[in-house]
Amino acid sequence: MSYHMLRMLNHEKEVSRKLFEKGYIIIGYRDFDRVENWDFINKYKQTEDKKKLVEEMVKKCKWGSKPMQIVAHRKINKFFEFKIGDTVLVPDTGSFHIVEIVDSIQSFHSLKEEILTPEDYNQDIGFVYKIKKIKNNKLESAVNREKYAEAPLIARLKNLSGLLNIDDLSSYIEKSRESFLIDKSLKIDEILKENLRDELIEYLVKSLSPTKFERLLLKIMEKLRATCDIPSKNNKSNAIEEHADVDVVCIFEKLKHIIYIQAKFHTGKSNDWAIDQLDAYDGEKDLDSDYTTSYWAVTTGVFSEEAIESAKAKNIRLIDKYELASLILDIGVEGL
């Protein structure tokens, strides 16, 4: 068994994530298969000099024949070397997934009609493997880097190479797998924070009100060196629709960046109303063109599945009670 890292979730992002949810990992190179009449896998298996084959295919596809360009495409050789039983790490935002290969390589062209709708057929996806995700008892597959990975593995997950052999990290990967499955942090600071986090969440809900929660968020952002304001509730100058609203505006002047925050002082689940309010708020129209902006919804509860999907579609960041508590513990409570 070998260990690999495949950075795939940003390539043809929407479709690759759909395929990942359906249990496939992917690589591009659709043109390799198309040029060979959708039979590149057989040609690859029958060719002895596989590096030379890749060079020939790069030229056939007219992608450029400079040595560095050809070397960059040799990752497809590594992808074709995956075997049933191999472990593959797939990096994601703040996390990673551990998956196991369960079937031989397949042409995406040969199975796309079985697993996707027609609008997704023409993506630059050439080849796929069927995989099994490692999931915990909550049926989650996203492994938190800070909680379940040690420094050497975290460092390698930041490598921007599309595909790596990481056999040298096998012991770290197996420790992460075990810790994730039994929900036991590998780091003492995370163990301490986990206990404090629950107490802090309980305290926030008991001691705050909606107005005090907005003030707390303002203070947190000020500790992060932002200049903050709580807009008047009657000011709808930036509203596209009447329900548009933000509770805290935070300006990071040196970064030329503004964060608009919608605060929800809730227990239980917060629905997608906060996302709708932010989506209807045109905070950018009064800004100089050199400012960038982002929109956050922050709750003392958790977000519903509907809210999570809506936020992804509208590029709005969600911060639930767990991440909020972690942020407070990271920056310290002094001055809050």
C-alpha cells in the first residue's frame, strides 16, 4: 500500500466536488483520452515507455513541448500508478480527507452519463478512481488539520504540488486516521481548548443579548486590528432590498479590506435568513475600487444545512459557535 496526496478539489471545482461526494477522485487530461478515441487507459497499459507516451500526448494536444512543460504533466503517470488499497489524502479548506482506492482507474467519458447531468459532461476531467472515504461516527470525512494532524503532515498538506507520493508520512497519516475515528485530539492545546470551548459557549448564551453579542463581535474584530462600527438599523442606504442588513462593519485599512458581519444570537440552528440579509446588502457601492470585501454570518448556535448550501453559493463565510469560541480562545479574552 502506498500513500499519496492529490490536490483535486480546486480543479473544475464544482464538478470535482460533486464527483467526490459520489465517491470519486479525479484528474484532468480529458484531451489525452479524446485524442486516443477514449481509449487512452488501454494504450497506457500497453506502452512500456510511459514517460515518452506522456511527451507524445502533450505534443498531440498542442500544449507546448518545452522540457519544463512536459515535466509538469508527468503527474498523470503518478495518478495512473495508484493501486486498489492505496491511501490518498485530499486537502480541503482547513481540513483534509483520507480515502482508499477501491477500484481500478476508469475513463470519465465512460461513466459520466451514469453519475452526472449533461451540463457537467464537458469538464476537463479525464480519469477517475472509485474511492471509499474514511468517516467518523458522525459520518463526517473532513479531518480537521489543527486537531488531528501533527506538524510534518500539516506542512506537507500546504504543498501546492497537484500530486505527491507521501509514503514517508505514513505513520503520521495513520495516527491522524486513528485520532479522527475516535475523536481524540493529537495536541494538548486542542484538548484544553475543547473543554474550554464548551464552557465559553454556555457562558456567552447565558450572559449576552443580541445587542451585547454585536458589541462582542465588534470588540473581537478590534482586537484583530480592525476599525469597526455598528450601523444604524434605520440606515438602508446600501440596501438592495428592504430586508438587507449588516450588524457590524470592520475595516482593515492597511489591507484595504472590509468585512460585513450579520450576527445571530441563537441557540439551536440558524437558518439562511442571515445569508439572505447579507446577499441583499450592497456594501461595496460606496467604496474606492481598491478595497476588497467579504461577508460573514456569525451565530452562537450552528447553521442549518440550507444555510450552509446557500452560503457556499453566495460566497459568504459562516462562523458557528464552535469556531467563534475557538477564535476567542486564540486571541484571548482580555479587553472583551
